[in-house]
Amino acid sequence: MLVIGERVNGMFEAVGKAIANKDKEVIQNLAKQQVNAGADMLDVNTGPAAANQVDVMKWLVETIQEAVEVPLSLDSTKPEVIKAGLNLVKKKALINSTTADPEKMDILIPIAKEYKAGLIGLTMDKKGIPRDMSQRSEFAAQIVTTCQDMGLDLDDLYLDPVILPVNMTQPHAVEVLEAIREIRLLSTPPPKMLVGLSNISQGAKERSLINRTFLAMAIGIGLDAAIMDPLDKDLMNAMITAELLMNKNIYCDSYLEAYRRK
């Protein structure tokens, strides 16, 4: 499974302060820690408080790439911020993200093609996040069809069924799991599925437990990637074990250690 580290995000207090002070050490330490813990890619989010998000994105990309060599997921609602990062990345990037709104796809799909980047498609529109599986599947189908029509390789597309906090909308978690199962039937091979994992435990007390339980369940029905906290060792252990039980890794008594060495 593709692990996208979530920690370089200006909404975290320490990261926001590091951005404001141009403190490279904080950002680079976070990048190194996440990669050492098993992140395959790092999400990069300037945060909404950044005064000039274009300049901040450039600074973050350059700062991170001085420290680690993994690909980056550029996380912004503003196309100009995404393009600023894409102009500097050294490895194939991921754009986070478009919705199913035609006006957004018309902008971001050509950018993804131009820069040979991947794209995350959120199964929602300007009206908000759907509460049921069927509407998520409709939005997913719209995104897949538009990407095909505009010539984006579906291997570069990740669909996100969009999780809401379980302490606010408990039935929603089941709908997301059912959506993953349903959306995977849209094409052959199935579309890649991704979740922003930490959203499900937002505001809850047992965050790590909720995150790792949901992650294991989602892997069991075909999840391909997650934006998550690789510094949570219990969470990473749950992911590794779930993939083992899905026959994606070879069993040995020290399989956790073996996975990390790999």
C-alpha cells in the first residue's frame, strides 16, 4: 500500500510556526522521520494561514527535497499553488486534489497531464460530501469518465471516498467502506482507492485505535493508499499485518521487521 505521510501540513501548530519562521530544520526533521518510519510519499500542505501560499509551497518543496528523495503529494485548493510545486519537484508528484465539479476537473486534469503527475479525485462536488455510497459511486464514475475523455491514464488516478469523523456521523464509515467496494467495480483493472485516514478519528479520544481499525478494514476490501501518520507505529503495524493477511507479503515470524527493512 502507498503510505503518504501527512505531517508536513501548515494546520499543525509546529509546522505553521516553522513556515512562518522559515525554519528548515523542523520541516526536514519531519520529512526524514516520516520516510524512516515507512512513508513512500509526503503530503505537502501550506495551511490556510500562509500569507503567500505560492512562495510557501516553493519553499516547502525545496526544503523537503534537500532532506529526502521520496515523491511529493502537493495539497492545495489553488491551482497556482499546485503548479508552483510541480515546477520544482524532482520525482513524479501527486496532485491533491480535484472534486467531481467539471470546472475543477477542466483545470486540474490538464495540469496533471502537462506535468505527468498523478491526481486524487474526491467523490464530492461543490454541494459537499455525500452521505451515501451510491452518490459517491456516481461522482467516482464522473471523475473516471472525464479522466478517460481528457486522456489521463487511469493508473495515475486515485479516488478518495472522503471520510467524515466517526464521532459526528457514525454510519458514514460503513458507507465509505461500501463505496470503496462499489467503486472498484467501475473498471478493469479497478480504480485505485485512497483515503485521508485521520479524518475518521478527528475529535475522538482513541484516535490511533480508530485509525488502525478502519485502515485494516479498508485494506481488506481493496484500499490502495492512505494519507496517514507513519509516525504512529501501532498504525503502521496494523497496516503491515493487514497486507500480510491479504496475502500481499510473505509471512515470517519477524514480518514487521522484514517489512521495514524492505
